[in-house]
Amino acid sequence: MTIHDQAAAPSRQIEPIRHDNLLIHFTSEFHRIWDSTGSRAKPAAFWRPTPAPDVLPGYFPLGDVFTAGLHNINGSTVVAVVCEADFPSADSMNGPALCRPEDFELIWKDSGSGSKKDGAVWRPLAPQGYVAMGAVCSNDHEKPSLNAVRCVRADLVIASDIGELIWNDRGSGARQSLSAWSVTPPGAAPGEIHFAPGTFIAANTFNRPESNVGVYSLRMQITPLIKSSPQLPVLSAADAPQKNGAATIAQVVELPWFAVKDDLSPLEQLRTTPFYRLERTDQYYLVGSGHNTGDGSRAFKWTTQRLQNPKMLRLFTQLTTVNFVGPWTRHADMLPTLPFSARLDSQFTHSETSISGWQAPSVTHVIAMAGKGRFVAVYQLESFYELLRADGSQVGINLGYTHDENLYLLQYPPHECPHNTAEQPAPTATDSAP
């Protein structure tokens, strides 16, 4: 008999992660399939994710969950579950996102272990074009139902690595050997997140499995929800220019709960903030202005302070684990069952040219040339980043970035080709240490 330990379901339906025609959600509800009670091996248990049908209708596990120990994991462990979207793939050549396994291959059974219950571990055999993402257990020696799990279309996942050893049955007395291993996603490319679903890889040996066993993680894109540009101020006369342009929310990305460290517990994050909103607000600010009243050309020089601060950047990463200049992974304080690798797009973080921009000296000297009788003003782009929960409250601290490569020279009277700013004399910038 399967033991069913109850856990509280989420109080409301939350939006899934969407990857083409695949929907990804999370559950903290499980059936215990088998445990090692009675055997001479260290305590361990196999669990089947059981998403509540009234909250997550149509969702399936990708494999079972293995835990060292006999503690109840309901309400304390979270794993990914999947569902077929009600729309087709963006590529008409692709088929459904999910399919049933064609069969199961036996990896291990407990015969000879002396355990109080029969149990076995199976490898799902996926149809061509699909992959299995975890082992499946049974509370007898019969094959599981083909509806126990789903396989995922191969283009929706990414090849991964064998992680840490979770458990092996050494000393159990079973006629076969078994070891259970976690999944480690590869380093994410810019604008992507790769995450393990919380399943495990099984082998009929105590040695680390070969790399060709087929290990996969789910993936998702960090796609901007908003993409706009701020307006550059306009000079209307040879008088005091506008100090700052209008602040514009230039880009917004959503980060899933498991990729952000927060004061909330992981389950509170999932229930209250399944997605965090990382906003970038852009604004032009005035570096300096001047009026050339002389008979010849004149150079104007200003000094400006950069917003970026390496100490603040490090503090932001410590508080949230989100990294602006490279990938980030699970922190020790975060949920242990969902290893991931995430990386923000380099254009979003202004690090597409060089990550040293966030570590650059804090003072810039700007030089602009003004012709006879001309009034000039130089503006520079500033970006402000804020990480928000679903209720609008802030996580971590604000970050600011001054884009030193984008200096804009405005002149009055206007240049002969006012719409072609590239033909105007460009201001130059030189760096100085703080």
C-alpha cells in the first residue's frame, strides 16, 4: 500500500513558467512509495509528486523524488511538475511538449534486503525526440503505470551533469546494487535559466554513472516584458537646460522564485511571489552645460560621479543571490531540491561590452567642444535597478549604473542636420580613480 501524507495546497492558482507549449509548475505534495525500513541500509524513502488536481489540473511528475532519511517531505520540499499547454508549439514542425514513456527498464529491486515492503526503481524509456528526466519507483516489483510520469520534447530541455550522491543501498543485503544521484544544470547562457526538476538519477552500481546515461534539466528564457527608451531633453535657448530627462521604465524581466534569495521561506516565496520583477529605469542626466561667447571654438570640461559601486553590487548579490556580471546558482539558504544556473542578458545589465563597467573607477572627466556663439549641454544615461516582490515590496537594495559610453551632445542654435546627432562633435570621456 502507498502511504499518502497530506500537505496544504496553495491557496490560489499561480501563473506557470511557459516554455513554448510546455507549462511548468511546482508542488509540495507527495505520496510515499517505498522506504528502506527493515533493510540494513541507511534510512531512505521514495516519493511520488502528486499535484492537487483542483489546483494543478493536468500536471504530471517528471520522475520520483528520493530522500535520505524517513522524514515526511510534504510541505517542506518543492519539485517541478509539467503540463501540456492548450496551444501548439511556435514551430509547426514540433509536436506536443509531453508524452508518456513507451516502457520502463528495471534498474533495481529490493529482493534480499529484508525491507518490510517490496520496492523497485525503473528508468522510463522515452519515445524518439523526447527524453526522460528522472527515475520512477514502484511499491512492488511490477512496472509503474505509463501515466506515472511524462517525458519532455528534447528541444525544451538541456543536457546536464550527474550531481552529488544522495544515497546508496550499501549493506542492505539486496541482490542488486543501487545508488541515487542529484542533477546539476550547466552554466546558463545570457538570458536563460536552467533548473533541475527535483528528480534523481538511479544506477545499479555504487559508482558515479557514466556521462552518457542521459541527464537533463528544464530551461526557461528571461525575456524582457517591457522594452522602451527614455527621451533625450531638448535645448530651446541659450539658457539653463533641463537637469534630468523623464525617468522611463526601460526594461522589466521576471525571475522565478527559486532563483532569488529572500527573507521569506522558499514555500512562502512560491505561494506569495512565484515571480520577482526586476525593473530597470533609465534616465538622462545633465553632465554639464556652457555657452561659448568667444570668437573661436572652446572646450568645456566637467567631472561626473558614476553611480555604480562595486561594494553595493556585492551587497545586492549577497542579499538576493542575483548576479549582474555573470551566472548565479543556488545559495546555501535556498531550497536544496532545485539546483539551477541563471544569467541575466548582458544588454539588460549593461555588461555586453565588458563586465568591468560595474567595477570601473567612480569618476569620469568629460570634454565637449563648442563652436563660436554656441550653447552646449552633455547628457549621460543612468540606469536604476530595483527587485520587487509580487506585492511591490523591495528585495535587497537599489543599484545604479552610469553608462559612460553613451554621452549625448546637444547644441543651440541647432546643428545644420539636427536629426543626425552623429554628425555633431562628440564629447569625450576619460576615467579617473576615486
